[in-house]
Amino acid sequence: MDKINTWKKDNNIKLNIKGILCRILTLKRLQNIHAKA
């Protein structure tokens, strides 16, 4: 049981990091578009 719980926690952390990175990338893209315009 403990192994499954830690695995789930690791997966959640990875998903959170992916989500944050995606947000940062989209923000940078939006800033680039505004800078060019």
C-alpha cells in the first residue's frame, strides 16, 4: 500500500511540474507576440 501511495504522490508532483512549465512557456510566447506587435 505504501508503495502505491508514494508512486501516486510522485506522479502528482510530476504532473504539477509539467503544468507549471506549460504555463511558463505559454506566458513567454504571449510576451514574445506582444513584443513583436
